[in-house]
Amino acid sequence: MNDTKLIDIASALGISVTTVSKALKGYTDISKATRARVIEMAETMNYMPNSVAVNLRTNETKTIGVIIPATVHHFFSSVLNGILEEAEKRGYLVIILQSNEKYELEKKQLALLIQKRVDGVLMSLSNETDDFTHINEAIRKNTPVVLFDKIAKRVDCSKVVINDAKAAFDAVSYLINKGYKKIAHFRGSYVPQNSIDRFLGYKRALEAHGIEYDSKLVYVCDNNTDFEDGYENAQKIMTENPDIDAIFAITDLVAIGIIKYFNEAGIKTPEQVAVFGFSNWFMSTVISPKLTTIDQPGFEMGHQAVSLLIDEIVDIKEHRPVTHQIIELPTRIIERESTVK
């Protein structure tokens, strides 16, 4: 560990500590020759600024916290790539934490990030989060928070989202236009906003096309990142509702679980039952048949979220009013074999 201090450089050069400090910061009242001598000596003595002291002086750490529900999902990996790339460009370090879809852990992690004096926080909420006091309290204490993907409408902050209801509406309308009529939905749990909105999009698409909604065709996947939910519910629905002709799944992982069961049970996709996913995970092109899905722009979501956050951090530092924004990114249908007869 290097313990070189400003006073050591000053003693070596026979000048004041103030002159050394000014030279390293590029003050114009220090001559070029003196500045060059100071920089050369600092390099020789392996001097590094004390980041804690710098942080206290500038009241910023150049650090951003990120809390996501899971890292196994390809979508969140894409989001993180966007966050890391943009944060590095703008000179910020990123601390990544995973809530494992647990509210209590998410709450603890947010408190930890604030304790570590991060300049701001990016969050995608856990499936259990239905109390937003911890987030509102962070914002009240002037720690900017930007929510992405799994958001809360009751939190007054900037957000980067897709229109989940519209994407689901488009997916189910696509299936209906392909001739599928008895369409089941494997939805997420009842708390997350994106799960609610995708269910509403599914229901509205049926109604818009004159198909009566049947609650018996909706199956809940409590852990919507787990293909086992898809596998088990596929077994269940083929026993209880064997005449369905399509399933719209909350995520690609759930859809892949469905296809896995169908392959093992000898149920042909899409000839007997079509399967439609959501997120365009890379496994959707590896499974057989390849999965039709909704493409979510994960990388762009991460890029936009961190840009919003850093802009707010700068506004707060410069004592400018912060204007919260909601950025809605477009989605598109990726047609593959699982829905094309």
C-alpha cells in the first residue's frame, strides 16, 4: 500500500504543500515548469490521491449502485452491459447487487448503498416489493433513484420502461391473426407491475378480437425467471385444458419450460399448441422449435437509465431543479418456429 502524501512530495522538491496541491490540480497560477516537476516527482513516488478525502471535499463518490432481481436472466445481463458501458464513458464506478426477488434483501441493499455514499441508484424491483417506503425515503434524502423494467407507478422518480400492456396485446393479437383461438396465459405473480400489465394486455387483446376471457386459462408462475414454472404449469394445463391451441408466456424462460415439457410429452409445437415468449433471451434461438418472442431492448434500457441517473446527479450537485422523466422504449415481435405452422 502506497502512503506517499503531499507533504512528502513538497519536502522532496523544497516547495510548499499548497503549491504541490495546486500543481496537481492544474491551477493556472502555478508555472508550467513547477507543475512538470511536481507531476514527475508524484509519479516517481507513486503518489495516488486519497479518494476518501477527495469524496469528502467534492461531496461525490463517482459511484452508482444497481439493484436487480436476478443475474441469470439474459435480459438483465443485457441491461447491465448498457449500464456499465455508459457509466464508464462518464467516469462512474458501478456496484451491482442482486435482490434474488426478495423485498427484505432489496431494502437492506438500498440502505447499504446509501451508507456507502453512492451518488445515485438504479433499481429493478423484486417480485415481492409492494411497499416503496425505502425508495421514497432515499429520494427524500436527495439520493436520486431511477427505476427500470420492473417499476412502481407510485414512486415519483425517473423510469425507463417498455409498454408491457401493448407488447402483450401485440403478441396475443399476432396469435389470433395466425388462427389461434383458445389462448392460455402463463402470467407472473400478482405484485410486479410488468406482470400485471402483460396480463392486462393479454386480456384486452382477447376482448378486442371478440374472444371471451376465461380465467381458467390463466396460470400463475410465481418465479417468472424459472423455466420449472413453465414446465410444471404445462403439465397441469394439458390435463385440465387439453384443447388449448396456444400459450402466451410471461418470459422466455417460462416458455422454454413449456416447450421442454411438450417435447418430452410428444406434444407438437406449434402444430398442436403454439408457444409465445417474452424478452428474446438467447436460448430462444437454441430451443427446438425456436421461440417466437417479444424483443426487449435491454442494452438500450441500461444505457438510457444510467444517462438519466447521471444527469440527475449533476443537476443536484449544481443545485438545479430535477425533472423526472419516463422513457418508453419500443418492442417488436420476433417470429420463429414455435408459432408458425
